Amino acid sequence: MKLLSVNLGRPRAVPYTDHPEGLTGIDKRPVDGPVRVAAPGSKGIGASGLAGDAVCETRHHGGDDQAVYAMAREDLDEWERTLGRPLRNGSFGENLTTEGVDVSGALIGERWAVGSEVVLEVTSGRIPCRTFQGHMGEERWVKRFTERGAPGAYLRVIRPGEIRAGDTVRIVHRPDHDVTVALQFRAVTTERALLPRLPAAGGALHPEALAMARAYVEKYGAGTEA
């Protein structure tokens, strides 16, 4: 398992974002050389966990629990076949494009050692938004991406350091539950009856998803579909 590319974005003005100044950093491009990775700070204040990477809409993106976004090259390849066009690394706005890593099948709380220094922890799947749809330029993109159910993973930084393309990715911890990124994504998007399963992931789960799951259980119970 390895890191194919590290992808960074620069602020760019576009007509399809809710950012007050119309800026987005979703257009990530592979870079050469090492990139520093560190926890950026709380959501709304902190942005990307990668030095030199732009996260413009910090109300919804970035922060410690969404410091890094990873996507499997295998999923990009599948989308290439579906869309009938090439998708370079970084096309989905991901910071890390991996090879041989089951990103959407990763467990919430799973930890990855990337290279010799950095340790990352899986927190949640990526929820598609209007900016993502505009960036892709595909009809019904949000719905199609959601239906595919392979959203890639957000990660928090457990141990900072430098990473670069070609680094190995090793799973150094797998928690004792069955809450995967794909399951969490389905629970918060299309299958709300799965929400009672999410608290099993504990504090590793993105706090917004955990709060949603707890609110659902409080209102409907642990075994009732709304």
C-alpha cells in the first residue's frame, strides 16, 4: 500500500461555491517533494492539515477532524470507466491519492502510518457538496456520487511530519468495531436507520456524525427506522 501523490490546491474564483468571495481550493494538483502535515485547529478556524493547501470555505471544510482527505486510485479508475474520461490524481479534491488501500472500507478510528513520520486517523466519509458538483461538471453529480457509496475518507493528524509521493501506507491500528467509512456515509446520507450503529466507533468518529447518531437514537430509539 502506498501514496501515489500528495495533492494541494490554491484559491481560485469560481461561480459554483458558497464562499463569500467565490473562492475554492478544491482543484488539487500533485506536487513534488515533501509536504508538512499537522493538525490545523478546530473547524471554522483551522483549514487544511497540509502546508500550502487551501481550504477556503472553513464553515464546512477543514479543521482537525477533516484535516486530510484521501481517495483510492482504484475508485478514481472506476469513475473513469463510468464517466468515460480521464481523472488525474487530485481530481476529487483529495489531498492523498492512494494505491492498494481500501479507503472507503476503512474503519472509523483506523490509523495509518504514512512514510516514516506521519500517523493519521480515519474520522468519516466525505459528503458531496455544490462546489464538488461544479468542479466535476457532471449532471446529478452529488446524487451519483452518493449512490456509489465510496466517498473516500477524512482523517485527523495524530502525529505530524512530512509525507511525499511514493511513501508507504501501513495500517497500524484497527479498532474493535464494524463501523466503516462506507457505513458511516450511508448512515448520514441515504440510510438513516443505520445511525444507531455509529456510536460504536466512539470518539474517533467525526463529532458531527456522532451528534447526529445520538440525536437519532434519542428520538427514535436504537432499533426503529424513522
